[in-house]
Amino acid sequence: MSGHPEPPGGELLCMQQAQPAQRSTEHRTSPEPSDASWMQLALQLAAHGLGRTTPNPPVGCVLVRNGVAVGQGFHARAGAPHAEVLALREAGLAARGATAYVTLEPCSHFGRTPPCADALIAAGVRRVVIAALDPNPAVAGAGLTSLHKAGLEVCWGVLERDAVRQQAGFRSLMGRGRPWVVYKGAMTLDGKVAATSGASRWVSSGAARALVHRWRNRIDAVAVGSGTVLADDPHLGTRGVAGGRDARPVVFDRCARTPLSARVMRPGSILVTSTASTAAFERRGVTVVRAADETKALEALGQLGLSTVLLEGGPTLAGAFLNADLIDEVRMFIAPKLLGAGLSPLAAPLTTSMTEARPLQNVQVESVGQDTLMCGYLAEIPRLETDAFDAYSAKARSCA
Ligand code: AOF
Ligand code: ZN
């Protein structure tokens, strides 16, 4: 992607190892009772940017004066104004003396846009409440420091966990140079994703499938293997979501056996392969990524600026990802149906004993139509642990 301020990968790792700038950790004030609900609104605003801002994070900002929201904004795409700037524009003179609620530490650097910390100071904002610190080494604590030095009250760590989760893709790109991978599956109560015939339409209910379309609308890429393309010819687009847009389809296809006529092979799609003869795909506007394995492929997707991937592939691809420890988050629908025989979700000869099973963390269970959705994490969301960042994070938790 053009105009990367901090491209993921090698360059970034060098920046991470640089000594953090001298920053004080003293300037923190306590939260106020209404802080969490205003931050909730800022997070809702930020969510509008999900799937649209990469390689930048989704960020939301609310300016509040005398208990009234006088300005709101969210970052819509890389290169567009930051959330704080839009909220300040809407507030105008009402920003003077206001409190700013921001889901990410206001930036202090000149990237594609000037520093938000300076803009908040110039507008006369009195207090700044931050959910999460910015892992970008160009900011990481420096935005907060410049606000404090200018005499603003600063509080951070309010709804930090929600913000960090919302920013998982950005943090993954910054910290690991690869996208955050969400594995999505749908299985019967007896753990089958397809019948012995190979048919998988439909395991889950219409309500569950509608929810998946809402996820696709908020994620950068949707990945499947060539087996799924050959069996189902999926489109992988976003349907039935007002204002929705398609995530970028990615087909993992080592031997390039996907037919050009497949619905997923459209301009902007990505073909991950190790085959040399891909000219016909390229003529169609498909981006070809040559990668020896899934790990290298994800690095290449990170270089393309993709920060989040919804892995919707069949058992072979999902099993390969699990084996290579590339699944970060799991969202599994369980349908109240029995097949007796059929395909398991993950074709990975990973474990031989129950003690080797991979436990999910932060598990959540909910009903979706007649199905049950179980979600959880296999990986920690990366945070870039520079010294300064650690110190601020520790304080942030006590502030919430
Ligand atoms: C904020 N508010 O709304 C966002 C921030 O190239 P730029 O100028 O867009 O800067 C991108 C970096 O700014 C990004 O990597 C992240 O550190 C921060 N994003 N900061 O104060 C925002 N989107
Ligand atoms: Zn900014």
C-alpha cells in the first residue's frame, strides 16, 4: 500500500529496538464517573472505521463540555484527518475547556497528517481521556507527555481492553508485521463442518450467516483455500449490510488450480501460490503473492497493508494455520444438528492427548438464531513493549 508511514516488517522491527525517548510517567489523573460511557461512544464511533483505515488504526473521539457532546469524529481511512481533528472541527469554539475522549493516545508526530496532541492543545481542550496508548514507536507515550507538558489533565486506561481488541489488526501489523487472523467456522453439534458428500450448505442458520456478512464488512480480507473454491465457488462478498463493502478475497492455492471463472477471482482479489504461471490471473487484476508457506504468506499480506483476515477456509487451510500457530482468534458457530459422519473443522494432526489441546482465552458464548456462537483468543494482542510503553500500560490499568 502506498504512503505507509511505518511499514510492517523488518523496518519496523528496527524502530522497535530503538531507545524510547525520555518520557515522564508521573502525569496521570483519576477517571470520573461518566468517563466510561463517553469512551463507549468514542469506541462506537471508531468502529465505523473498522476494515477501512488500514494500515492505520480505527480511532474515535468525542468532545464533551458541560455534560454535552459538542464534537464527534472517527478516522475513516489512512490519509484522511484523524478522529480528534474531525471532532475539533465540529466543536469549533466549544472545544475550549472541553474534555476529549479518544480511543487511542493522540499522536505527537507528523505522519500523513499533523500531530493531534498539538491540535487539542491549540483548541484549548482542558482534559484528555485516553483508552489505550499508541504502540506506534513514533508516538508510544509521547503524545500523552506533550499534552501533560502543555498543562492539560490526562487520564488513560479507560475501557483499554475494549480499545486494544478493536485495534487488534493495527497492533498486529505494528508488532508482528502480519495481520490478525480470526478463524471462523460453523459445525454441527457433533463437530462436522460438512457431510461425507462434501456438502456444507448450510450448517449454520440464516442469522449466523448474516452476522458473518457484518464481520466481512469490518475486516480487511477474507481467506479460503482452493478446495473451498472448487467445492463451493463462493463469492466471499458482503451481502445485506447497509453501506457495506467487500473485504479483499484471498485464495490460498499452492498449485493455482482455481479456475479463472471462479466468482472469487475478480480484480483486487489475492491469489497466494507457489506456481510460476499466473499471468492470466494478473491480467484479470488479481494480485499474486508468491509464498512458500502460510507464515510467509501472512507476512506478504501484511506488506500489502492488510491488518485483519477472516479465515473462512475449509479443514485443510484452517488445519495448516493452526499447525503453524497462525490463528489468533476463533469464532465457531455450533448448530443444533447431528450428522454422525462428515468432515472435522481442522485437518491438523496436532495433538495426541487431551493435555495438548489448545485452550481459548477470554471465551464468550452467545446465541445467534438457533445456533450457539463461541468466541475466544489463542494469541495475545501485540502491544510493542518498549520500556516507556510498559510503564504507561502499568499505570493505565490502575486508572481504569
Ligand atoms: C490519532 N488519531 O485518529 C489515528 C491515529 O499518517 P498519519 O498522520 O495518518 O498517522 C498514522 C499514525 O497515527 C498511526 O500509525 C497511529 O500511530 C496514529 N493513528 N492517531 O491521534 C487517529 N488514526
Ligand atoms: Zn493524530
